[in-house]
Amino acid sequence: MQNMNTQQANSQPLDQESQWIFWASFVALVATAFGFIVRTQVINEWGTQFNLSETQKGEIFGVGLWPFALSIVLFSLVVDRIGYGKAMAFAFICHLASAIITILAKGYWGLYFGTFIVALGNGTVEAVVNPVVSTMFPRDKTKWLNILHAGWPGGLVLGGILALIMGSVDWRLKVALILIPTVVYGVMLVGRQFPIQERVQAGISYKAMLQEVGILGILIVVALVVSEIGRVFSWSISLQLSVGIIILGCYSFYVRSWGRWMFFFLLLMMIPLATTELGTDSWITSLLAPEMGDLGIHPGWLLVYTSLIMMILRFLAGPFVHSLSPLGLLATSSLVAAIGLIILSKSTGITILLAATLYGLGKTFFWPTILGVVAEQFPKGGALTLNAIAAVGTLSVGVVGAAFLGYVQDRVVEEKLQIKAPTLYSRVMTQEKASLFGTYRSLNQHKLQEINNDHRLLISKIQVTAKKNALMTVAILPLVMVAGFLILMLHFKLKGGYKPCKLIE
């Protein structure tokens, strides 16, 4: 109780300028969520109109994530020098441009590039708002990062409701929804003066910031970035290795530090964490469409519902953080999320709502709390350590997570349809395609329009099985996280308990 009172006493009220910056940052995160939720609502329309495979849909979800990591890392390296205002202006331009490009898209690559641009803007937003809020609340970072990141589920709720009540209107009108919060945060930030980041205030050098991440940390970031860029531009494995080695070599020569082992461990933990949250959120509307359809409820309402849980609880994060500690909160959340996903993979009827509630409760504190741990334990890393953890999360989902969930579905459908109806299989499957996980065949959306109702029913049943297999597969990840966070809790217990490191008193 004494610790809680101390934390609350240290949370000083903000001046008017800082309040504008905080809430503009909040709205900017709402804008990033609008782009995400709208993609989940229109992806099936894109699939039908442009004949996209499940894996291609996953790749579009993926490109909504990995360029985020590219921009968040690059801006973290220079944002203290170019200024937070200029970075946010770049994000504003990206959000405007992405809406236009996506609306005018004529096929896969138009959708892909439009999503790429919005991801750059999203990454820039996070590269700014995380270090800014950590600087404004140096004594209560995890709590306020949770409140800030209530903007993400808040955007999912608001954007999801708007998209759903628009019904069957042209998907281009739904894509245009992102312009609403974009204009709002752009107006709110005009003329604002951002605070100087705490690392800079404390006189910690640029090189010392890089050394906090170190060779091990940058190895994960570079490997994921180069892997995805290599896939997009069809680079050979040897070229990818060469580019990665050059970047890693230059960084290593300059910093001459392996980095902090705990930061490296948290980077590894961020991979299953982000896939559990963002990877599942990318697919949950599609994965549960059959079961929700049986209830007469649009599956998009499920994501809105779980996001509403997240938004409310993130505003109330303080007591959870103070009573459980950030790592205890992460371990508990991971266990709840795993249980929720397992039940979701087996649920039918109204029990889906119970399972979705557990999943929503579990994922609520994931992202902002692990950011808070990094901000509290590695303040010398400034914007870089704080945003590198977010970069690895989005990269892992973009490069691996979202596409993998699509690949699981395509492969299950391919295998079961070939066994149950080989003639139908040869008629409706595409030519063999390549992915990061191997070759596969997918359903040809145009050919499906030519088959009879009995065949459609058979394929629909197989697809339901495939979607549930994907949910069961992802449930393994939060169980891995439980073990990882318990290890860190034991480490801190042996050191006398979890304590934030402070640069500014």
C-alpha cells in the first residue's frame, strides 16, 4: 500500500501544453487502430474482388505491421535530433496518402503498397509517443503507457462500430474512416512544443543508447527486417545474409557491446506476445466468422467487444500494475490469454463470448506493460530500446505471425480436401505457391463460384476446421510467455524485488 501511495504521489499533474500533447498522442494511436480494424472488416471483400488466397491476405496483414518496425527503428535513431514535431508531420502525411492509395487500388499490389504506407505512419507515431509519455511520467511509466495505449483498443472499438454500422457499403468508404482521427490529431499538434526526452535531459550519450540494445538486440531486429524485405523484393538467401552481415558489422564495430541480456530476453518474449495479440486480432474476424454467423452476429463485433475490454482496463491499469508488478501482470495475462484461445478453438454457440472475454482480458495489458518494463529497466536506451521492443513485436507478426496463421489454414484445407474430394480438389485449387513456410495451394475464389451447394458446404466445413486449428496453434505462444515472465520474476526476487531504474529524480 505504501508503494502505491508513493507512486500516486509522484504522478504530477501535467501543464496545459503537455495535456494537449498526451491526448493528441492518444488520438494518433486511435488513427493507427482505425487502419487496422478496417482491414479486418474488408479483407474478405478484397479476397473475393481481387481473388486473393488466405496466405496473400495474411501477407497484406503482415505489410500492415513490418514497415511499422522499419520506421519506428529508423526514427528512434534520429528523432531526438530532427524533433518529434517533424516526425509526427511525416506520420500525418503517411496516413493521408495511404487512404488515397488504398481507395484507388486495382489489385494485390495496390492494397499491399497502401497498407505499407499506413504502417510507416503508424510506426512513426509510436516512435514518438512512447518516449514522449515516458519522459512526461518518469516515475509511473507503466501505468501511463497503459493509459496512452488505451487509444489502440479505443480506435478498434470506434472504428469497428463505424465500419459495422456502415453495413454493405463500398469498402472504399470504410477505408476513408482513417481520415477522421488523422485530421483531429494533426490539428491538435499544430504549434505544440514536445518535451526533451529523459535520456537527453540526463546527458546520456548517443553511443550509450546504442549500447543498451547492443549486438544481440540489433541482431534480432536486422534479421527480421532483412528477411521480410528480401521476400518482398525476391532477394536470394545469400544477398539477405550479405546485407544483414554488413548492417550488423557496422553497428557492432561502433557500439562494441553485446547489450543487456535482459533486454535481449524481452525481445525474444515480444515475438510470441505480439503474435498472440496482433496476429490473432488480424485473423479473429475471419477465424470465427462461421461460428458467429450461426449466432446471427457479425464476427466483427467480437473484435470490437474484446477491444472494449482492453480500452476500459487500460485506463484502470494503475492498481493492477502496483499490486502484481509489471512482470506479474504479464505472466497472469499470458495464462488467461492461453485459456481463452484454447476455449475459442473449441467453442460453439454462446460459449464463444465467454472465451472471447477471457482472451480479451488476457491480451489487455500485453503491449503497454512490456513497453513499461523496458522503459523502467533501460532508460539509458532512450527512444531506441523502448521502440526496438515494439519493432520486434510488429516485425515478428508481419514476417511470421499473420502469414503463418494464413498458411496453417491453407494447408489444412489443401490436405483435407484432397483426401475427401480429390476431383473437387483438382478443380478448385490454385497452382502451387511459395511462402516463408513452404509451398502450398489455396482455394481459387473464382472457381468456387462455379461449384454446387453440396461442394460449397463441404469446403465450408473444412474451412471451419482449418480456422480452429489456427487458434489452437497460437494458444501455445502465451504458455511460452508464462514460463518466460516467471523466470524474470524469479530473477528480480533474487535481487530484492522489481525496482524501476530512474534517470530523472
